[in-house]
Amino acid sequence: MNNVPDSTHDSTLARAAAKVKRHVLPLVVVMFIVNYIDRVNIGFVRSHLETDLGIGAAAYGLGAGLFFVGYALFEVPSNMLLQRYGARAWLTRIMFTWGAAAMAMAFVRGETSFYVLRFILGAAEAGFFPGIIYYFTQWLPANERGKAMAIFLSGSAIASVISGPVSGALLHVSGMGLHGWQWMFLIEGFASIVLCGFVWFWLQSHPNQAKWLSAEEKAVLTVTIAEEQRAREAAQVIKPSMFKLLADRQIALFCFIYFSIALTIYGATFWLPSMIRKMGSLGDFQVGLLNSIPWIISIVAMYGFAALAGKWKFQQAWVAATLVIAAFGMFMSTTGGPVFAFVAICFAAIGFKAASALFWPIPQSYLDARIAAAVIALINSIGNLGGFVAPTAFGFLEQTTGSIEGGLYGLAITSLVAAVVIFFARTSPGRDTPNSLSGKREIVAQAHPSENTQALNPGPSGAAV
């Protein structure tokens, strides 16, 4: 690329990145919307599960949280297989199995089957989110990935907006001896299975396979991403042993920060419909509509904070600011009646959803691309255990004390601690510190010479091997 004028290179790269975003982002956003609905629609049927099956608050909280145990256990292996088989094949597999598991939720018969199917649903979905993040590292240069992530993450907010009205409407479906909540699971799960066909025919695993990119655009995009990888290697911050890497202080900080964010997100997600029901005599559709409001606000906040962070570049400070907003909103939700609590949660949503979008560019900038998939999966899986802790704790508190106030205090405190911890996380590669591993300046290629050339030259699967 040294023979290509910088202006020509930059314009070609910008054109290629724009094409990638137009081709890939709409589909992955829809995938995330469907994924998120299947994950959180359980919140809208809590009262129905209690009435029809006798599943109480504690059992509901535990079952809602077990999803994330299955997710965490299978996420790293899933992403390693994604690298082996390619993004198109593996993401299609993920979508099919999670759709089938989501449909199976319609046949829950009691607490045990509820626990088992929620665990299976988590295992089926494992690898989707970090797989998409890894996919971006293979298709977009570093300066474009933050914007792409903001758009992708908006899928969860959009899903939260539409899941309420859609799920509320489906709860009124009846027929064939099935309850409305059963039809909701069947229809929303089947949508995932239908979508997996589009994924197979629309996505490619690597830019070299994209017929909609010109030869010049493919070359510029591939070389640029490879050069960014070499720059990270030159910094020699990533260590050859995966076990040592996972013990790195920076990785531990990333895991804790994302755990704190996920704790708040899922605490609100799984309990918000129940909080709304306390505002008055509301039907399922009305609850769904009101449930959409915090997420509509959060979409605007995500884009607004992403724009501010792009203009005034201090990523840790922006993450910290949004975490403080989340903490304040959660604390204020304990100080008034149901309507005031709902308004406070709307304010908190500005913070915790924006924090999620602003967080991911930090570990992305720090990690070596050849092991980024596994480490991002680790951060996401450990962080998402917040999705197990929050609903489980809330369910236990409500059943034993009749209130979730203590849980809301806990979310506020955790967010404040994370707002401080984020300033200790590095945003770019650098020399080893005395506290990071052994201080040795080794690179991955020295430990795995067979990966030296393959890492920058995708194999048949299209993923770094």
C-alpha cells in the first residue's frame, strides 16, 4: 500500500467501510433485536407463570438468571468454534438453536423445566454477542468500529422498545389449547429460526469473500486491518499463554466493569414490568407500552454520548459519567412511589445503556486480534453473570422481604464503584506494568509459530486461526 497515495487510500477505505456498514449493520441489528427479545421476554409473563404454573418470585428470579449461567459456560468455546468454522456458518447455527430453545419455553410445566430451559436457551445463545464484536474487527478499521458498535448495541434498546408492545399483544393470542404466554414464546422463537436463513445467504465471513466490494476496496480493507494488527503486535502487550492472559489485571478490570453494567441493565430489564404493574390496574399491552419508554430515552442517550465521546476523546471519563447517572437514577427510584420510581428508572436508563456502548471500544483497542474473540467472550460471559445475580437477588429479596429496595441500593453502589475503577483500565496497548503477569516481552508468534502467518491471512473459514 506504500505505492498508493494517502488520499486515494483513505477515500477507498472510507468507501469500503461505508459499504460494509450498509451491508452488514442492518442485518446484525435485526439479529440482535430478535436475540434480545427471546432473552428478556420472560419479564412480561412473570404474573402468568405464577398464576398458571405456581412459579413464585424467587423461582422466577433464579430461572431468569440461569440463562446467563448457560451463556457464560458455553460462550468461550462457542467463539473458538466461530473462528474455526467462520462467522456465517456459526452465527446461523447460533440463531437456529436459540430459536428452537425459545420455542420450547412454551412447554414449561413447573420450576424444574423452567430452570432447565432457561439454562439451555443461554447455552444456545452463547457466542452471539462477542461473535458480532469479533466480526467487526475482521471487517472494519479501528476508527469505524466504535460507531458500528453504537449502532449494533442500539438493537438491544430497540428490542426493549418493541418487545413490550409486541409481547403484550401476543399475550392475547389464544387457540389450540395454549395460553397467550405460550403463543408468545412460540411466535417470537420461530422468528429467530426464519431469520437464520437470511443470515446464511447474506453474510460472508471475511471481506475477501464479499462480491459487493471491489477488488481495490477488498485489498485496502484487508491490508488496513492487518496493519492495525501488526501495530498491536509491535506494542507486545499481549502474552502468549491464554491462562496468563486471563489473569491479567486489565482483563480482570474489564470483566468487573462490564459485570457492573450488566447487573444494572438486567436488574431493570427483568423487574421493570413488575414495577410498572404497581402503578395501577394496567393490562399486558399497557404494561408493554410503558416498558418501552425508558428504552426509547436510552436510544437517544446512546447516540448522544457516542457523539460526545467521539468529539472529546476520553473514553474512561464518558463511561464513568454514564455510570454515575445510572447510580443516581437507581438510588432515586427507592425514594418515592411507583410513578416516581418509574421516572427514576427512565433516568437511570440514560446511563446504563450508554455505558454499555461506550465500554466496548476500550477492550477492543487493548486486545490482540488473534485472541480477541476468546478474551471478548470471557469479558462478556463473566460480565453477563450480572444477569444471573440481579434477577436472582431481586427475586429472593421480594419473596423474603416483600421489597426490592435493597437490590436497587446495591445496583447504585456497584455502578459508583465501577465509575471509579474504569480510570484504572488502559485504552491502548503499552508496556507491561509490574502488576501485569511476569513483565516478559513475549509475543504470540514466539509461542505459536504456526500462527505467525495464518493470523494475518485468513484460512478457508475467513477467521484468524
